[in-house]
Amino acid sequence: MTNPRRAAAVALTGLGTAVLITLALTTPWRPLPDRIPGHPPAGTVASDPARDFTAAQLARSASFSGDLRLPAYLGLAAGLLAVLAVGLSPLGARLLGALTRPVPRWPVQVLVASLTLTAVLQVVTLPFDAWTETVLRRYGLSTQDWPGWALDRLRSSAITAITWIVVLLLLHLLVRRFPRHWWAPAAAGGFLLVVVFSFFYPVLVEPVFNSFTPMKPGPLRTELLRLAATDHVPVRDVLVADASRRTAALNAYVSGFGSTRRIVVYDTLLAAAPPDEIKLIAAHELGHAKRGDVLYGTVVGALGVSAGVCLLYLTVTSRRVLTRAGVASVTDPRAMGLVLAVVTVLTQAAGPAENLVTRRIEARADVHSLDLTRDPVTFVRMQRALSVRNISDLRPDPIEYALWASHPSGPERIAMARTWARLHPAGEPPSLVP
């Protein structure tokens, strides 16, 4: 097949089909079975926020979500408009040209273009991020002062800039070396970069924002390690993140895979939650570790990136698109704005599908925690406490739920626990609001 665009289109079709089939066959669309052998069928419990949250808590949740809505939408729109203006208009090409033209060598030109694009996007979205921070402070979720917040922004911007510099330099190198067929090595390189980044993320990126220490010896640590041993999940230690210097929210997570896999709990969680609730949260994270969810997400995401590279090639080699962007070829460093625009749009478009899948994976981890602890009453109490403390959206708007919700809502998780209790049966947890 000599036509490179046709070859890229065939590869895009194949990779896209592979991703869709993989997601269709491996996503836990029904984390709970319809019935448990040896037990009578049980009906599904419907999600009902009013059953477990007071009117004041529901009102506070709605108020918080409403106050976050405007800066979230405006920040999203401003960011997209900025990258489209830089990438799909002669104005953006002229801006990058004015900054890169005085630089003699192409690697430095790409470096300048990458830094410029990162700076433009950060400056455009900065007011909306600051607006969001004021909302978090008003509701008591943020514990940072403005210098600390600004330092975190600088750290995040530096990581973003370094990532873009590496990606664009490698891409530009491949474009110059394989001007007609660069999509093939770029797709393979994109896959590899995603896997490598995910592997090293816990040890290279996370320590930039938090300090991690082993959980202090004691009954809780012993119980969590015993729980991991019962679950046949090799865990050498549980790490504690000093999240309290930034937030009052409660959280825990698992990241990395292989030798970099770690289970992390926030110090705020240890300070606020009773041991039986922490045990359930740890059991949820063990579910992710046992299923290899991080590695699974990494591989599927890497396949999606490879497909995205093929689509990027078809877009940036279109004569009509290049004319619109004001550049003659993607080999021109001024075309880096076009690359950023395409990547940003593709990433945003893929977000709702990614959230749909991760919500089901999170629900499966919830089921795992219930199977391991067999304590739905504590699970319901824990989910209510987390939702209240984190001021979670208890009645999420469908659009916002699709755009940003990577986890089921608190009421959905509580309803699932009650369904689990009916299935086993374990005694359905009572309503938490009289």
C-alpha cells in the first residue's frame, strides 16, 4: 500500500476497532450479577439521595456544584478556543513564526514553540483555575494559601511543558526522518510513551506534589496488610500522602504497576475516618490492584493514543487544514500549534467515553471491597461520610456527569451496596436519614 494516507486510515480503522472491541468485551458493564447461586433473586435498589442525605446536605451539594459550574465551563471553553485560535488560524502561525524564526536550529525552534503553547494555555485558563480555588476555599475544601497554590501551578505547568517538549521533539524528528510515513513510528512511539509514563508516574511525578511515608506500625497497618494477604495481593506497604497541606478532602488511590505499584491513602482520611471505614476503602483499592486496573487502563489508553496518532496524521496532512492553519507542512515548527489543537480536541472528545468505562471499573472495585469485607452497613456509612466531607455532587447534571465524573455518585454507590446485601443476603443497610 503506497498511499500513506490510505495506510494511515486503514491503521486507524484497525486500532479503533481493537479499542472498541476490547472495551466492549472487558468493561464490567454489570459489576453485580443478577443473582448469587444458592440465594433467591433480589431486585435492584434504586439510587435515592434523599434516603441517606439530609435536606441541608443535599442543598450544600447542589450549591457547591452550582458555584463550580461556571468556572468549569468557561475554563473549558477558553482553553479550547485558545488552542483552536493558535492551531487553526494564520494568527497562531504568525505568533509562533515570530518567536521561532530568529532561532537557527529546528530542535530549539520546537522547544520555543512548545514553551509558547504551554504558556498561552496556562495564561488563558489561569483566571478560571483561580476562580475554582476561591470556591474550594469558601467551602472549606482547600487548605492552601495563594503562594502554595501558585507553586503547585508552576509545578504542574513545568510538567506539562516538559511533556509537550518531549512529545513534539520526538514527533518532529520522526516527521523529518519519515516525511510520508511518520504516522507508523509515531503510533508505536506513542504507545510506548504512555506505558513508560504510567510506570514511572508514581515515582517521578507524584512526589513533586506530595510527600509519601509508610503508614506507622499499629493495628490499622497490620489489618490492612492482613487484608491484602487474604486477597492474595502482594503489598509491601501502604503509603500515606501529606494531602492535608493542600486539601481537606478524603481520598485513597492506587497508581503504577509492577514494581512501581503503590496504594496511597491521604493523611486526612486517616485523621477523619474510623478504622472499619478505612479498611473498606483499602479493600476497594486492593480490587484495583488485583484486577490490574492501572495496567489495563494504560494498555487500552496506549492503543487509543496510537489510533489518535493515525487520526492526527490524516488531519495535519490535509491540504485544507494546513491552509487554514497558515502553514505549508507539518515539518514547519509553526505547525506545532496545529498539533496541539488536534490533540486537545481529540482528548476532550474521548473524555466522556473514558469516564463511562472508569465508572464501571470503580463500581467493580466497590463490589470487590464488599466481597472481601462483607460489611455493606459500614460501606454505606463510609460512602455517605465521604460524600458529605468531599461535598460530592449527589444529583449530578447528566452533561457534567459525562464530562467529568470518573466515579459513580455517592448515592449510586450506596444503592449498589444495598443491592449487594440483598443478593447475598447480608441484611440491607437501613436508611441513614430518619
